[in-house]
Amino acid sequence: MTKNTIKTFVIVGGGTAGWMTAAALSRMLQPEHVSVTLVESDAIGTVGVGEATIPDIANFNKMLGIQEADFLKATSGTFKLGIEFSNWGKLGDKYFHPFGTHGVDMNGIDFHQYWLHSLSDSNHPPLESYSMCAVAAKQAKFSFPSSNPRAVTSSIRYAYHFDAIKYATFLREYAQQRGVNRVEGTIRQVSTNPKTGNIDALELESGQRITADFFFDCSGLRALLIDKTLGVQYKDWSHWLPCNSAQAIPTERTEPLLPFTKAIAQKAGWQWRIPTQHRTGNGHIYSRDFLDDEEATQILLDNVDAKPIGEPRTIRFTTGCRDQFWYKNCVAIGLSGGFLEPLESTSIYLIQQGISRFMSLFPSLNASEVIIDEYNRLMCREFEQVRDFIILHYKATERDDSEFWRYCSAMTIPDTLQHKIDLFKAGGRVFRDDNELFTRPSWIAVMLGQNIYPDNYDPMLANIPRSDIQRSLNSMSVSMTAAVEKMKTHAEFIKQYAK
């Protein structure tokens, strides 16, 4: 080890963000050379609710060497094939955003272009009818993807639903087994170096003083280090995403055990349903500018499918992110760095990216400004790309039944998102920018699901008879239906694999 190497890390806050960070550091760094300490207080609750994820979490668990079945057992986890959206484009509308692809691209042309070409005044199946994930999800079935690329089930992609508090506990045990030191206590004061402005130490209510070379702020919405201590400003995006409150409550488990999340648009926001093995997570995200807390509670309780467990818990937030995620010798991970509502289940993904970006730019003791700037550039871009995708759900609506939805449909949106919408309207084209999280099938699913239809399909298909295209589409649909019939129900699969 050189004199210019970071030897001590301190993580402030536990929960999902803190213990994911601790687990990653304990896996990637050698404990005989680097010490990692996590400070948390049992007196301070976590936001942790039933958690829905996207497929990228499997990469994080694999990096840690965690076996999937062990993870699911420990967290009461289930599988997730996508998200069902209700009442977003119009009241009564329903569509499915799958993790896998739609159909099969042919001759270098996207499948959805063939589907657009097949549209006529007669009845036609929705785009999701050609998604393996969507077809299986609607029948509460599940199967792992086939390793044979020619098999129709090879297009399956999946993520998980699980208990977020249990996941944090699982990772805590993992990290402590690998040398992470947990300190229980409430932080009374944070001291900084008067010359450099770096954080020097934490002082606990017990009188204990904890020093480190580098700090991670995982203190959640309190943002104890990045905001309260270092004063990094916050970019407020509530003019685009006006929801600022959430109420969460679990209910008893519902049947059948669905392999997808539900996102149901309400009067001034939306409601989630996340099925785990032992219960169903429910929540109502809404804007207090358009709906008071009492009515929001009533909407939540009126729209749960089973007996509530406990009372609703309220969370306040402002959508946005920090101007800088890394400042001085501190990186903000999780809610301390920014908040984007979990409409597309990106919360843990953004934690994961914050950790992996740091590891890929791992600094020396006195980090170069170019490294810090690159980290901040990448994380700001990540948040902005996810932000645009979430805004799309609100902007692309024909609802005018409440003041909230009239505001959303009329609001101006970021130029980056407007360009994507305009390009899609002009010919159904979608291009992935800078390796962004959401792929073409995701953008296509939401745009078409919320009634943004292109003026034309790809003109390269103009001379192909519609009947020929329809035969290909029918063949795909038949193959998918046959494959799903052979699958176990989601509940049966979980019972055999990871109960």
C-alpha cells in the first residue's frame, strides 16, 4: 500500500443504500489493507418498503457471489417480468411494460414496425401480445429464460420483488462476515477540516469519535453529510414531476401470486402493488398541491386487495438530485443523492450505479478533480435519463378528469424527452443515447401504451403485403401461447425454488 491510498471508509446510514455500499466495498477491497465502518442508529427508521427492481440487480448480486435462491429465501422474494400500467393514457386503459423484447426483429427492422404495418380498422392484438414476458405474466406463470437463442422463451428477462428491510439485513450479515465494522449510534456532530473543507470525523451522542479518509452519505432524505455538512445544492424537478408525498402500507398476501408490479394511476398520482412471498406491498404516491393527505389515505385504503397490516406510513420528498454527488471526500449514495419516484422501479438501480461508478473510478487519497467531475457527469446523466422516462408517463396522457392530469398534459418537458417523442411520432424510431438504462422496447412499450402512435411505419416495409406480416405475427403468438401453457405458475415455481 502507498501513502496516497485510502485506508479507511465510513458509511453513514444503513438501509438498502448503506448495506449495498458496505457489501460492495467488502467484496472488492481486502480487509487487511482497508477498513470499512458503517454507522447507523436503530432509532432512525428507513424508508424501506416492498421493493420492486429491474433486471440489473442480478448483476450486483452476482458480483457479490450471492446465490439467487438464497437471496430470494432471505428476502421473501418473488420474480418480476414487468409492470402493468392502468389508467395512465386514459381512464380504463391498460398496458404492460415487459423486461424482454417484443417479437423478433426481422431483416434488420424493429419488430414494432411490422406490428404498426399490420394495424387496420379491424380488431388487432396489442403489442404486448407478442412479448413472452407479458404473455406469461398475465397468466401468473414463470420460467427461467432458455439458453437456446432460437427458443421463444430465450427472450424472457426478469427482476425481483422483495422486502427491502430483509434485503438490508441480508447484506448486513454478508458485509459483517467480510470485516465491515458496524457502529450503533446517533451522530451528534460532523467536523470538517478548516483548510480543505473535507470531512474529518463524526462525533456520536455517546462521545465516540470516528475518523476516516473517505465518507459515503447513505443517510437517506436527511442527507446529513452531502447537504447538512457540505452544503451541496439540490436540483428541484418537481415542476416536471409534481408528486411529493407517499403513503405505504403492506397487506396480507393476495392470490394468485403475480410476477409483475402494478402501477395504477389515481386522481393526483398513482398507486403501486408489489407482491412478495409473505405479503403485498402497497403505496400511493401523490402531489399535496392537488390532493390532501386524508383523501390520499382513503384512496389508498379503498384500493387494496387484502387486509391491511398496520397503518399507512407517510414519506415526504422532493423529486430531483444533487448538483454534485461527489464533493470533497464524500459521495452521496441513494436518497441523499436524489429522489426519483419508483414508477419504473429504478431506486436500487441508481444506488447500484452510484456504487459501481465509484469503484470504476476508485480514487487515491487526494482524488483528482477530473475523476470527481467524471463521476458527477455520469451520475447526473443517469438521473436525467431516468427522469425523462418517468416524465413520459405523466406527459403522454389524454386524461382531463382532474386538475393534476390537466397540469401534466399541458406542462413543458425537457428538450431531450421532447426530441424522443417527436422522433417516434415521425416514424416510430427510438435510439438509445449514451448507453442509457431504458432500451428501445421500453420506450416503445410506454409510448404506444399511452397512445403515442407514429404518423407512419418504416417505409422499407411498404411493399410487404400485410397478410404476410400477419402470418409471421400469428406464428409468434401461437409459439408464445404454447410455451406459456407448459410453464409452472409463479407460486409453484417459487415454492420449489426459493420458498
